Amino acid sequence: MNKIRIIGSACIAVALAAVVSSCGDGRTTDTGMEFSRNMYDPIGYNPDQLNNNFANKITAQTPPAGTVPIGFDKYPYENTMEGYEEASANFHNPLERTEKNLKDGEVLYLRFCQPCHGESGHGDGSIVKLEKFPPPPSYATGNSSRGGLMKDLTDGKIYHTIYYGLNLMGSHASQLSPEERWKVVMHVHELQQR
């Protein structure tokens, strides 16, 4: 029984010593050695930090004229009626009309366009059915607010509208890559025939 008390007291003393020593003296904030210092202090400059590597001391430099960011495709047509007509005349779908591209276009259309335009493109989407927004014109039978019939819209006109938006439709340029936009254009052409 005496041995158990001695062992128990020793365990309690060791545990108490560990707790007291781990708390520190409360006067220092030093955490001791650190494993990977660069994870805490990044080597790179912050964009708003002074940078002696450049003559103007600015870290966030303006890109050189004529350069294009990686993954960015410049759209050459302005958001004007003239740009819309130029896109119609000069901008054509570079993608081959394949089953895969048509299927991808349908999936993208259902994800981004169906809520307003409806599955069949007749302007009867889920948001329109809530009677919160007016229906967009039908691709097969409607009239475009820019003039002409919706069924006569060209590749360039559809792409231009996806890129910039029109009326209540916002731009989808930041949500769809150029290739995805062309796939949606393919699917819209399918809906124009229904």
C-alpha cells in the first residue's frame, strides 16, 4: 500500500511539474524554435509595399503595353451597336460541331442560361415562372430587342451578347471561358430551330 502511495505521489508531482513548466513565466512571447520560418514570413513583396527593385519603388507595376494576362483572351469588339454588327459579320465559331461540343454546350446552357431562357429557349425559365422578371424572347419565334428575329442571330451576335449581356441579362464573360461561350452558341443555334 505504501508503494502505491509513493508511485501515485510521484505521478502527481511529475504531472504538476509538467503543467507548471509549460505555462511559462508570462513575461515572454517567444514561442521557441520555429520549424519553417518562410511559411510565416513570406519572401515576396506585398502589392502595396515599397520595392527598391524598381525605379519608381512601386511593387504592383503596370503591365507593359500590348501584353495579355495568362488565360485571358481579348475580345476585339466594343459594347456598341457597331461592335455588335461587326461581331456578327466577322466573328465565327472556331469549334467543330461535334456531339461532345453540343452536349457540353447544352450542359453549360442549362447551368447558366436556363433560369431565364428556359430549357427549350422559349423564355420560360424557372426565374420567369416566379413572375419576378419579364421573359426574354424565344429563340425560335421571338424578336430581338436589337432588331431582327432571334432565330436569325449569328454566331457573333450570340457570342457578343454572352460576353457583354443585354437588358436584364448580365455579362457572362467572367463565368464562361471563350471555348465554353462557343459551345453555348452551338446549343443556342439548336434551340433556334425548335
